[in-house]
Amino acid sequence: MFDITGMTQETLMWKLFPFSLIGKAEQWYTHTVGSVNDSWDELKDKFCLEFFPMSRIIALHRDIRCFQQNEKESVSTAWYIFLSLIKSGPMLSIPESLLLRNFYEGLDKYSATYIDIAIGWSFKSPTEHWKLLDNIDEYTIFTNSPKPL
């Protein structure tokens, strides 16, 4: 495939980006790539404007800010859904600590208490909280709903 030794991250992104596209995005790339003057940032910005308009980004921010765990949904399922929201658009530049707060505030009382117990009732860094939630299956004794596929 590609020999990546000695390649800058930008060059690698340029080489791999077209392979990540299908359908309309692939057609857009073919049409647009020549007009960006070899600027990765310009290409990235044009792509985001085309496929992630401001209205969609604002809606995504709102969905993350107003996240709510569904009734009878396990913590691990809620975390999976929350992560899916975060990953469903471009990088949102929302601090990890704020994302964790939004998730935690959206949990029901029982699940929030469970998370408190799992972290030992003490403040941990956002990275430690994130790691705990990523490994929630290891710490989860209960499951209220089937895990997502």
C-alpha cells in the first residue's frame, strides 16, 4: 500500500482521505480536490461545510448537551449511544470534562449513583472517568437492556 515512513501527518491524510469516501462524498472530492491549492485545511473546511452544515453541528451540540438516558437502559448502553452522538459529526471541540458532565447529568439517579460508587465517590480526572466509562462492562454488575451490536 503506502510506505508511511517519513510522511507528514498531512500527507498521510491527503493519501488516505479519498479511500474513506463513498457515493456523494466521493463525487464531491473528485470535483473539489483541484480547487483547494494543495491545502489540507481548506479541503477539510470545505468538506465539513458541505456535509456538516452549521445547522447540523448546532443540532448535534444540542443533542449532546441535552442527552438523557432512556428508561430501563443500562449505563453501558447509554454510554455507547452518547459516544455515537459525539462521533456522528466532525470534531466538536467540546472539552472532555464538559462531555462527561453532560453524560452524567443525563443519567437517571440509580445509574449516576452506580457511577459514583464505581469511581469510589471521589473526583477523578476526566481521563480516568472516560476510561472507567469505556470499560463499563468490566465494572457493570447489571444490565437493564441488551447491549448494542
